[in-house]
Amino acid sequence: MTTTRTKQVPRLDEMTRSELIQYLKDTVKPEEGLIPSYIFSHPKVYELEMEKIFLKDWLFIAHKSEIPNKGDFVTRELGGQSVIVTHGADGEIRVLLNVCTHRGMKLCRMDNGNQKNFTCPYHGFNFKNTGELIGIPFQKVVYGDTMDKSTMGLKEIRHDVYADLIFATLDDDAVSLDEFLGDIKWYLDLAFNRAEMEVVGLPQKWNVDGTWKLGSDNTISDSYHTLVSHGSIAKLGLVPTGDYSKYGYQIYTGNGHGLNLGMPNPDGFAFPENLINEYKERLHEDQYDILKQMKNMIVCVSPNIMILISSMELKGQQVSHTSLRIWKPTGPDSMEISAWVLVEKDAPEEWKRLSEQANTLTFGSSGIFEQDDTENFTDITQNSKSPYHLQENIVYNYTMGMHQEPVENFVGPGIVYKDKFNEANSRAFFRNWLDQITAE
Ligand code: FES
Ligand SMILES: [Fe+2]
């Protein structure tokens, strides 16, 4: 029987590293709107991503309001490493590698809490919440005078904060957080600097059999799917019918970061009215003008953060909800989603409750929008594992909006397209991704 293979396609898992990098450069063509399917699940591509993106980029690990008091801590993951984000006894925030310096045991096994010290469950070395080693069981007996505890503190990881978002990086040579974020900060202000924001409870976490990249791709660009994938929501009357998801702007600010900004809001102002003065004080007037008209805003901070402001009617009023999530890769074809809900600290209690409810209904783990997108992400990831002889022919089309020119007169920074049905942001995201994973 003859083979169905019409053309010899190189097997990715047999390629050397430099062959793979060349193959990626040859086959991923963002500027032409051509993205091949294999990048969405191939283990060798995933290996490159881990090394060149997740061990190098600034990644979100916590919001400051999660650790408001001295002694508060949360444990999080950073590029596959467990870290403790602590509010130390000295008032400083630190990101500490959650690895005991004696023999490498995982020091803290809780998700969050308040502790002055952390005691290792293996041999009992005791560390202050500043990272300092302060106690060793039977120290005099077992070490005499030979142990210098001051050299045995927990490894501190580089971190920085913008708009109360704590980021960390495992790369000491990475550019500053300020430079990494660049112009996306102007839009992050709308989400996190418009008022003092606080996280509600703990992040929800759930697992999806889909690649993290589809989350970021959907976030940065894809308003187009809304009325089809989420069509049942329009039928229920929870969002306006018609092409509401088209109106607004698609904006790219560089370094893989971008957003879709839905405006105007036909239903009116969706934020707590008692905070209008605070919004005006904290935001530039152009930013406040956008907030006034905002229907929704979906921001991707590369590589894997989604920030969402959306609004819906609850109990007869427009209620916005603000959330942040990460698409954390757990394998070439799987991810863990962690999602935080934030509210204005000084909003009325009833409004905070409604805002959290609005988020749970729509984008919580069982939210009506969320369920639809999970199907999209899992199916696309599974379909990308096609046999090798098909892979060269399966190239996805990202050409939407290539005939359009950016607009010049928008008040905020970035490359801005009028209306949101466009794949310009995805093309830019994959260009940035490709440059990162193929960098020598
Ligand atoms: S590994 Fe932690 S005390 Fe030994
Ligand atoms: Fe969606």
C-alpha cells in the first residue's frame, strides 16, 4: 500500500536545536498571517518556550493587597519554581525561593497565611519571613562553631511592582519591569490605578487541556469570536445583541502586550459613582474619559496575563467587574488558570458583592463565557497534534484586518486600529513570541 505522505516533512522531534529554530523561522510567518498548527502542542516548541520565555520574562505572581500585613505570605510558581511572596517583619516585600538551603526541601507547603518564621519539614532549619536563617536544631552539637548562618538565607528572586501588581523574574539580566511593560502601563492604570484596588478572597484555579498561547492569543486580539462562541449569552439578553463586540479599538503597545477596548458603553457608567472624584484624581483626563465610556477592556500582558474589565446589568444597575488571570503552562498541551477578582476598596459593600457575582457568572471557572472558551482552547490544542504529514499543510489564517491602516488620533499610546475585529494584535504577539524563542 502506498503511503499518504505526499511530501517528506521533517519530524520535529528528530531535529537538532538549531534545525528546530530554523524550521520555526521558516514556517511561522506572523506578518503574512500564517501560523502553523504544530506550535500549539509540540513538546520541543514547549521546551524552547520554557527556557526562553518563562525563565526570562517578568511574570505576575501576586497583588499587594493579598499580603497587606507584616507576616502575610502567599506561595506561587515562577517559571516552574515554587516561591514565597512575603511581607517581611521589616515591612519589605520579598520573593523568596521556596527551597530550604540545607538540602532543598520545599520549605512552605501552604498557599497563604501569616507567619513570622518558616520551619523546614525535613530537618527543622528555621527561616525568618525576611529569608534569614535563624535556627538550626542542635546547632552547637552537630556543627560546633563551623556553621555561618548568615550565608544560608533563602535565595531572593528579583521582583518589582507596578500598580500594586508584583512581578518577578528568574533572569537577573532582564530589562527593568518599567521597560518591559512600556506603554501598556497607560492601560493598566485604568484597571489597577483608577482607585485603590483589592483582591477578593483567593484566586480560583482550574486546569484546561489547552495550550497557554491560545489564552493569550484570544485575549490580545479575538473579539471576533464573541457573538458566535458566546452567542447564547446574547440570546439570554445578558449582553446587547447586534455587533456590540466589534465597537472600540484594538491596540498594540509592544513587547507582546496589547488590548481590545470596547467603547462606548450603550448602557452607561459601570463603576461605583461614589468614587468618581477618586477616578478623576488618579487618572489622566484622557484615561478618565475612556473609563467613562468603557464597555469592556481585555488586556494581554505577555506572555500569559489576561486582565479583564467587563460589565453587565445586575439588580437594575450596570456593574463592572475587574479580574486578572494567568494562563500558566503545565505542559505542551495543558495549562492551569489562576484568576483573581479585584474590586475598588472604597466601593459600597453591596456593589463589591455584585461585582464579584458578575465575574463569577461570566468568567469564573464555571462562568458562562468561560465554558465556551474552554471548548475552543481544548479542541484547537487537540487538533494541532495532527500527523506529521499533515502538519505542513495545516497553517492557520491570521490575516484579518491586514487591509486596514491604524488610526492616528487616539488619545492613548500604541498602534491603534478602529474597531476590534482584527488579528493585527495576534500577528504582533506571535512575532514577539517567535523572536523570543528563536533568539540565540
Ligand atoms: S532540607 Fe531543610 S532542614 Fe534539611
Ligand atoms: Fe471568549
